[in-house]
Amino acid sequence: MGLESAFADEPAFVPYLAAGDPNYEDSLAYVEALAAGGADAIELGLPFSEPIAEGTTIQNAIVRSLESGMTPERFFEFVDDLDVDVPLVCMTYYNLIYQYGGSEARSASAASEGPRPFVEKAADVGIEGFVVPDLPAEEAGPLRAACDEFGLDLVFIVAPTTTADRLERMREQVSGYVYVQARLGVTGARDDVDDATEESLARIADWDVPKAVGFGIKTGDHAERIVGSGADGVIVGSALVDIVADGVEYDTDTAVVADRLESLARELKQGALRGTQERPQPERT
């Protein structure tokens, strides 16, 4: 399928949830609700104990996922059990990828393979790409090579402060789409959309991959503005995770939470579609 297929015909809506939050079965229902609401691809968080790029909302989701027993092996089972027909992206931290299997399960020769065993297993269960926030482009060669071997994409996050040199290294290795960070700081839903989005998109306008903007988007109007600014899609995490967290806090029925997720997903997708009408139209000659 490939991640670029998510952006082929219209602006893509790419939601994020932490796999296993708040438990395995509910999380399956919640991810499937996002697909039913119009998700074009889904980022699944594989929880790590030190999620440096995340704000409080997603940190709490990661804690709930870890407490429910999520591990890399359980994550692969989760992906295998999902009943969705959209590309799936694993968002995690490089230590989990590199150390996959552990010394008890892997021989010395296997351990020397670095990220390859993780990528092979991910491809086997249906993952189509990775977002690894703590992996610098300068050190991404082994993961890029493993992704090439098994036909997976490697998505990089471009921040407003990313230097020109690093942008060039990312450009040489990115595939699927590029995750454009709309603002400085960590993840989290906001009440406005940062005006720096257009500037960030302009820096990578000539990259030959779709550009998806994330960080702070929580409404259909936000999605409309982002796509109207020239993005090929929107990435939304915290606003959706907030719905899961509220369900936990108020002990809400799983089906009700799933309906709320599907409803917001539909709103965000429709907002992204409206955004195409705001783009400047090319002048006719």
C-alpha cells in the first residue's frame, strides 16, 4: 500500500493513538473507530518510558499503555489483530527498535543486526513505516537500510528550528511523508494554529514527498487552515487522546468513547477537505 497512497487523491487525515491505551481491547476499538471516521493512515504509538517529544496528554497515555502491559511483542500482536484498511505507522523511540528481542531472546549475531529484526517483524504484521522522534538523520542509516530491505517508509519530523544541513540529510532519507512540526515545544492540543506553519512548509516545498502538519491541531477548523496553508495532510494526536483520557476518568462505556473518536475524526477529515478550497488557485494563461 505505502504511506504515500494516503495522500494520493485528497488531503490526508493521520490520527495518533498510543496502542494499548487504556487497555488492549478498548484500544483496538478506538483505533478502528478512527479508521471508520475517515483516517487515511494511523500512527500507533509504541510506548517508551522516556517519551521526550511528548506533552502531558500523550505522556499519560503512554503510562496507561505501559501499565496495561504493552510491550514490543504485544504491539505486534495488536497490529495483527486490528481490522482496518489504512496504512499503519509505528511511532516510537529508537532504543526499543534497536534493542528489540533483548539479550535473552537473541544471539550475539542477531543483536549485531541493530534495527533489522524489529523492522522485519513490523513488516510481517503490516506496519508500513516509522516515525522515530529521537533518531537524528545523521544516525538513521541502519534504520533506513532496514526499511529499504523490507519495503517500509521512514518519516522524519521537521521542526521550525531544523537547520538547513539537517534538512538536507532528512531529504535524502525521508519517504512516505514528512511530519512538519507546526510549532516549537512538545505535542499537545491548542486553541489556535501557529502562523509559522506556512513558513515551515515553504522551507520544504520542493521535497518530493507529501507534507503532513502536526502539533496542536484539534478541530476541523484547524485542519482546514492547515491544508489551506498548503499542507498535504494533518496529524492529530492529543485531541484524540484527550477523549480516551476522559473515558478513563469518567469510566465511560467503550462504545461511547469510540463514537466520540469517530465523530472527531470525521470532523477533522472534513476540515482537511474544506482546506483545499482555500488554496490559491494557479493563474490561467
